[in-house]
Amino acid sequence: RNGCSAVVRRLVLEIGFGDGESLVAMAMVHPEMDYLGIEVHRPGIGHVLLRAEALDLSNLRVMCSDAVEVLRQLPDESLERIQIFFPDPWPKARHHKRRLIQPPFVEMLVSKLKWAGQLHVATDCEDYAHSILNVLRVVPELANVVDGDGFAARPTYRPLTRFERRGQRLGHEVWDMLFARSQPGV
Ligand SMILES: C[S@@+](CC[C@H](N)C(=O)[O-])C[C@H]1O[C@@H](n2cnc3c(N)ncnc32)[C@H](O)[C@@H]1O
């Protein structure tokens, strides 16, 4: 329209990026994609902004806010992928209600994904991994990308972070879950 041609770029959202190590690495390797990171921990925001400036990244934006507040303002069907790596595990049973990945939150996430857009969650907390898998499995608009409806191998685009490398040295396992938005019954 008006002689302008708008290029629609693909947008990936990362929730709770910590110090942004994985977010910066992905934005660097995939200049064709745009990345939006949300984090409530201010030092993490500062860290990622310094790295993005040093690397002259123009495809990375960050917001210091609660993910729910940002999600409410994003248009539906706008995201190529949502990634949540190592959400706070809240291991004590009495704290499980504080865990981020619960059905109402997932419902909101799904509405923001484009059709065939992907939701990728990784955790090193075994019981949280099973709880997340059980939440995602029963969402009618989500289909497990993995044959057999289980955990996924780490997709190569998810960089190993310092946190994960340390876990590997200690023998911790990591569980990846990869689901795609699909029309129910399709
Ligand atoms: C265990 S850390 C993992 C950080 C990073 N993803 C990593 O792999 O190293 C979880 C992060 O999620 C952030 N977080 C928790 N709840 C959040 C929310 N509602 N909105 C945005 N960030 C959140 C925390 O501040 C914390 O930095």
C-alpha cells in the first residue's frame, strides 16, 4: 500500500532469559529472525543489553516485565516460536503453585503462536518436566513434534548455556519439550 513494501519478519519470544546467554547466541546466528526477550530480573536485562550493543545486534529487543503483562499486549497468532528455558523449578511441593507453566498460562501462550508456531520448554527438574509435559499434552491446539508424544532431543538451535554445562558436569539431565500449534482435529 502507498508504494511501501513491508517485510514481515519472524518473531521468537523468550520468557525468563536470565542473563540472556542463549538469547544473544541465537540472535547472532539467526539475523533473519527477530528476538524478543522478557525478564523480571534487572541485572539480566543490563547484561543482555551490553552484549547486544557490543555485538551490534539489531534483531534483539528486551523488556523488563512480567511475561503475563507482555503477552496480554501481543497480538494473537504473531509468534513463530515461544521458548522458556529452565523456568524456576520451585521444587518444594507447597511451592508448585508458583510454577510458571500451568494450564491458564499455556492457554495464553498458545493463542499468541502462529499456526504451526512452536512452543519449546526445557528444564532440568524431572518432576517439573513431567508436569509440563502433562499440561502441554492435553491442550487441544498443541501437537507434540516428537513421535511417541514424549520428550524431544535438544534442538540444535538451543545453545548450551553455562548453567547447563555445569549441570552436565554434575550429571544432571535436561528435558526438552517441543510442541506445535495445530488446528484441533487436523
Ligand atoms: C532459573 S532462571 C533461568 C534463566 C535462563 N533461561 C537460563 O536458562 O539460564 C528462570 C528465570 O525466569 C525469570 N522469570 C520468572 N518468572 C518470570 C515472569 N513471570 N516473567 C518473566 N521472567 C520470569 C526469572 O527472573 C529467572 O531469571
